[in-house]
Amino acid sequence: MNLNELFRIQRELDEAIVKKKGLEGKNLLQERILALQVELGECANEWRGFKFWSEDRNPRTHAIEELDAHQVREWNPLLEEYVDCLHFVLSIGISQGFDRMNHNLCAVERMKRKDVTSQFNYLMDKVGDFSSITNHNNYMYILPLFIGLGEMLGFSWEEIEAAYLSKNKINHERQANGY
């Protein structure tokens, strides 16, 4: 896992967005936190495991979209939502200067909860804690909890990195095209 490289790549996207949107000097931390919370909800929705009322609780891991008569896009909606969260986890860390600190990921295993629902809930709690008290200690809960969630959802770090790089490219294209 090359977290430092992902922080660097995310910084480039963040800087491009801030410049293009004329947001220099604005504190966007609360917007980033809310974006992460929304994306976590979307990720949970694609996972579907919490939907005790539904007969269909299988994760959404394969989708096909016809782009035109000659092109089809296949993707993993759950992984895509997880990676959308990753963009904001990284962006929040960058905005607070935590990307330049040592990230001891030995805590990932220790931070895993008994099941995915509990992992989502605890991660969301810690994001809320960080929103109230934006310090390094609170961020250092978010990072291993989030990585542990990815593992619990069945993703390898190689899959996550590849999906992140693919989505990062799409995000740059979106910015170039007036998103």
C-alpha cells in the first residue's frame, strides 16, 4: 500500500479543483467531512448488508452500462463508492497537514469491528468526532477504520489503488469538462 503516493495524487486533484473553482484561501474542511459522510452512506447502500427488511441484501459488485451502440462499461459499484470515500479521506488528511505525518497502519486489524455494519457505524462515529475536534488523533482513527472497512468488504489494496487511479482520472476529466 503506497499511501504517500495516493496523498500526492489526491493533492494534485484538490489543488486543481480549488484553482478551477476559485476557492483559494477557503476552509473546505466541513464540506469535505460532509462529502465523506454522504459517500460512506452511498457505499453502505451499495453494500446492502444492513437492509434487514430486504430479500436482496447482496452487495452491488457488478454493473454494466451501455455507453453507446459500440461501448459498454462494466464496473463494481461497491468498490467505486468505497474509492469515492477514499478521495475524501485523503483530502481531509491533506487539508489538515496529516498527509506529511507517519501513518502507522498496524492498527487496522485492531480497529476492525465484529461485522461490516458495526465497522460502518464506528467509522461514521469517528468521522463525526473529527468534525467536532479536528485533530490528528481523531483522524488517526478514521484512516485505519476506513482501510479495515475495505478489507472487510473484500477488496485487496491492489484493487483499491487501481480503482482509485481510474476514478481520479475520471475526476480530472470531469473538472476539465465543466463538472
